[in-house]
Amino acid sequence: MGIGTGIALFVIGAILAFAVNVDLGGVIDLALIGYILMGAGVVVFIISLVLVSRRRESVSTVRSAVDPASGEQVTQRKTDTNDPLV
């Protein structure tokens, strides 16, 4: 599920809630189903945004130490990225 799925659910729900005017004999309330789909679309959209922003997060670690043999300062840098393409 992604951002597009959330938007699609919201749009389908809005169509069912506001544009479709069909009487099914009281068995199914299309407006209620539309509101439920709109709520689900908002939830999916928010979760997708959180996951996308979390994937782009990176962690950088810098360690400094003195080499006991030569007395020189040694700096080690490590960068971790959760993005598999980097």
C-alpha cells in the first residue's frame, strides 16, 4: 500500500458518499461505506508518509581515537542509510 492507494481509497469513498444516490432498500448504506473508505484512505496515506520519511533517515557515527603505537589521531566515519538504493 502506498500514497496512491490512500488517495484512491479516499476518492472512491468520496464518490460513494457524495455522488452516488442509489436506494438499495435499506440493506446497504453506500454513504456509510463511502465514509469508511475515506477514513481508511486517510489512514493509509498517513502511514505511507511516515514509512517514506522513515526510509530516508540516515545515521552518521564519527569516532575519534588516538593510535597508541604512533600517537596519531584516528577518525572513523560510518554512515548507515535505510534506503536500499544508496
